[in-house]
Amino acid sequence: DQQVKQNSPSLSVQEGRISILNCDYTNSMFDYFLWYKKYPAEGPTFLISISSIKDKNEDGRFTVFLNKSAKHLSLHIVPSQPGDSAVYFCAASGNDYKLSFGAGTTVTVRA
Amino acid sequence: GAVVSQHPSWVICKSGTSVKIECRSLDFQATTMFWYRQFPKQSLMLMATSNEGSKATYEQGVEKDKFLINHASLTLSTLTVTSAHPEDSSFYICSAMGQYGETQYFGPGTRLLVL
């Protein structure tokens, strides 16, 4: 049972534009949400996180928005750069700290 | 900060042998480490949670006698795949979580190929 869903397997965006990645979850016990970036044959790299007491967290070009009532979060990358091309995973955890991952979204930034 | 290493990065072994994978937190103490597995074109799946000084807890469907986990210190956890078979071929990734944070930092992964 997939508790974290990323319904868009891929996203193509032009350099300089905004990338918006979406993630939905079903478990209401999740209270901490993270976004990771991953290249093939490498471990995920932590990008940004948000706890359930907030609805927005910003770090440089990355902003994560959380809508608890809709059980939805999104990652905005602006401006998108060619180096942002990778697979992005949404992950969520509850008080046991175990991460449930989405299936990932492959982002391609076009020059 | 928050660097996690894994060794080896690549291993090829014969069916029936055992393989040990090490996960180290290099610049912080990790009270909890996690082991994940990723099959091609799939997401990361949690295998087990490893707490320093105590037994690991395994996710449903993961054989604890096949995947032995030892978390002997605050900076090292090991995963031993015992009597490996071709179906165990996968990408194994560990993560480490510090004492005061909820963020997990991941190692670079170990690709295991069992012939």
C-alpha cells in the first residue's frame, strides 16, 4: 500500500523557469516531510524538509509547501538550472522516523 | 556536515556466499540507522531500523536471519546478506539520523550483484 504518491513520473522544464513537483500522502500520522534528490547509482541527497506545524519552508531556490487538510505537499524550484536534472523523491515519516518514499519524479531541465 | 559513507560501493559475489556492507556516519553520531533497498525503476523500500546497542527491527517481509544487522557503535552499522542468491541483487542504501534531528542522511549506496 503506497502511502506516499508522486503521480507525475517525469517533468520537463526550461532553464530559468519554475519546477513544481507534487506529492500526496494518505497516512494522517505523518508529521515530517522531506524532499530528496537522487542520481542513478547514488544515495539520495537531502534537499529540504517541513514539519506538520508549518505550511511553508524555504531554502534558497527550494520551497516546500504543505497542505495538511489536502494531505498534499509540493516542491518549487526557481529558477531551474541544468544541474537540477535528477530524480526527486518525496518522503514522509511519523513519530517512528521511518521514511515512506514516493515513486519519484524525474526532472529534466532544458537549456 | 552530515556525511554518511558506505563500503563497498560495488560487490559481485557467487551465490551462497555472504556479503557485509558497512555504513558509517563520518561527522555526527547516529543513534539510529536505517537500511533500504532499491530495485530498478522502483522507489526505496525500508528493510530495517538499526538502533545503537539494541537489536534491529525489521519490516514485514524482510528475513532477519538473511539480512543481519549490527549497530555496534554510534557511527557504524553493518548489513550482512547471508547466503546471497541472485534475487538479492539490488542497490542497498543506508541512512543515519542524529540524536537531535529527524532528517535522515543517506549513504552513496552499495550495488550488489549475486551471480
